Amino acid sequence: MSDIYIAGVGMTKFGRHLDRSYKDLTQEAIEQALTDAGAELTQVKQAYFASCVIGFMQDQHMIPGQVALRSMGFQSIPIFNIEGACASSSTALHLAAMAIKSGSCDIAIAVGTEKMINEDKAKMFATFDSAWDVTSVEHNKQALLAMGAGFDCPEGTQSTKPYSMFMDVYAAFSRQHIKT
């Protein structure tokens, strides 16, 4: 098989969703995708569940996909958990496509779910502290930020509030891209 089709998509509205669990958000997105595809849950033969901070933020380690998907009725299918920082969901989609392309199933689902909001703001921002080689944090930071050296940040674009250092890293990547 060489052609792979995305037959349905679904997405929850971005927001804080303090009253909803990551399982609720996952279920909403999957139900939308199945409806959009005109497919039934029982037709899905493999599932790829992507997240990067559910273990840290929700204390649901190792099996977040199994917990979310089994609770909505996915039974007796392989459920793979994907954790790849900001590339988690695109990796899940790639793996679902490869599963179909290989012939191991006809219908697979890829879902990415995050619930990063927490009343403990320090915990929210600490989620990213391990998203790189933790044995050389300062070296990594300096090397990545050096990519954006020589470009001044536009006035009013930097926050005095704590936020993920990765926003600075992504901005450095963008400035490097502008240079080339």
C-alpha cells in the first residue's frame, strides 16, 4: 500500500479546562475525528497517543494512552505512547501512517493530548527542565541562544514573567533562519 489518507480530524478548543481531565479532552478529539471520518471506534486497530508532560503534570506515568483510550472503549488493540517533546504528535501521526503503509492495520488513530495547566505555576514551567540533555544544561542553553546572537528582540516582546526557556530557544532558531 502506498497511499495513506487522513480520513478524519478532531480538536478540542484551546483553553485552561480546569474542570476537564486529559481523558475528557482526548475523548472529545477522538469522537470528533471518528465522526469526521465516518468511522466506528471498533474499526480502529492501532492507536498512537502523544504527550510530553502528562506524566509530570498529571502523575500518569508510563501508560497515559492506555488509561485514556481504554476508558473510552478501545480494547484489544495495541496502544503506543509517544513522548518526543514538541514533536510528539507529529511522531504519532508518522507512526500511524507507517503502520497503515506496512499493512499491519487499515485504520489507525493518532492523538496528541496535553493538559499543562496547574495552579502551581512553578510546576508548569518546570515541565520543560528535562526536555534536553540535563547533564549539560548551561552549555546547551548557551549554544542554542548563540544561534540568535546579533539580533535584538523587538521592544515589548520579552516577558518579565517566568516562562519556558524554550521560547527563547525557538526565537533563536528563528533568528538563525533569518540570517541564512
